[in-house]
Amino acid sequence: MKYIKEDEGHLVLEVTGETHTICNILRKRLMQQEEVSAAAYDITHPLIGQPEFDVVSPNPKESLITASETIKTEVNEFKEALTEAFNE
């Protein structure tokens, strides 16, 4: 990941090596936060483009951390449910 642009309340970063999968879930979890007024990403070239992610909130870095922690919790819950189902 690298910063492309950072202003007060606005952050643009490149999410190197990722695709729509992680970007879409991150966007959805960001938009669930009341303080986030916008979250979007764009992949300019389908084969070689890297996602550029925009976040607009009073504290975009904190919003990204919160969203990533939410995703981590959801993934761990899914893993536990899957493991439990396979062990039955």
C-alpha cells in the first residue's frame, strides 16, 4: 500500500496487489460507519491496474483501521463456523 494523496478528511491510497474482492468488502464496511461520507475505489486497467481507494471522513486512517478490524472479525467468525461444520 502507498499513499497517493492525503488532505484533511480525504485519503487516496493504492492497494497494491489486490483486486475487487478485498476492495469491495472494504468499501462496504467503510460505508457502514456514520462518519464516513464517501468510500470508493477504481481499477483503471483490468489487467495491470492497481486499485486506488478514496476515503472521505473526519479521520480516514482511523476509519480504515476500524473497517479492517471489522473484516478481520468477520473472517475469523466465518473460519470458526466452517471449521465447526466440517468437524460435525
